Amino acid sequence: MLEVDSPSANENIFDTAGFDLEINYGTDLNNWVDALQGQLSFTLFLNHLTRWDETGIVSGDIDDDVGEVTRPENRFTGTLAYDIGAWNIFWRFRFWDDVKDSNTGHLGNENGGFTADGTIGELNNLDAISYHDLQIKWDFKDNISVYAG
């Protein structure tokens, strides 16, 4: 049997709440120490989800999606960039909180995360994960840049 599972569609109502925090900072390094050259910049984005209720239009069932795969309770993204002359070094850190494939057993076996008796199986849980991306850029000429990452 083939099953297509779409995390969002036009047939339901979504009620969401949470907060976002963004911090940005940038400076010329010689403002701190005269001998240092270049610019340093930093960003941090935090997203904390407190509610994501999906109400089925036909059934009226409410599915609490906070902490499911596409809607982790907490997400962070941070960047650090150093620019000096024609060179740029960029690092990005991304973190997604631990999630479940599905929170709601009473709505059925949504994604295979529930066993036949309706309890949550081991495959339902996914650990938190972080990603690190590093990129170096060199502006070879006015309109030509070389990237490695």
C-alpha cells in the first residue's frame, strides 16, 4: 500500500503561538584592538513554539503538533562571519530540538509511529540534531567569487 503524508494542506485550521528572538551584532575589529583588521558579525535566531493545533474541518479533532517532526518546540540558528579584504569566512550552526513523528495516537496510525494497540512505538522518537556549515569565499575579481564549503 502506498501512502502520501503531507504536513500541511488546505483542509484544516491551524492555531499557533510562540515567540521568536533575533540578535544581530557587527563590528570592525580594530574598534576593539588597533592591530586587528576586518569585520566580525554575529546573528542568533531563536524560535520557541508553544502551540500548533491542527483542527480537522470534517472531524473537528484537534491534533497538537508541537514537538512533531516539522514543528520542533525549539529551534536555533546562529551565524558567525569574518570579512577581511577579498576573503570571507562564514560559519552557521543550526539546532532542532528532539521531536516525535506523531503526538496523537487517538487520531490513528498517522505515520507508522504507533503500534497496533495504539501505543507509541520506538520509531516515533527522533533525537535533537545540530548541523554545522562552514564556507570560505574569495572575491577573485569584481564580478567573480570562489566558494568552498
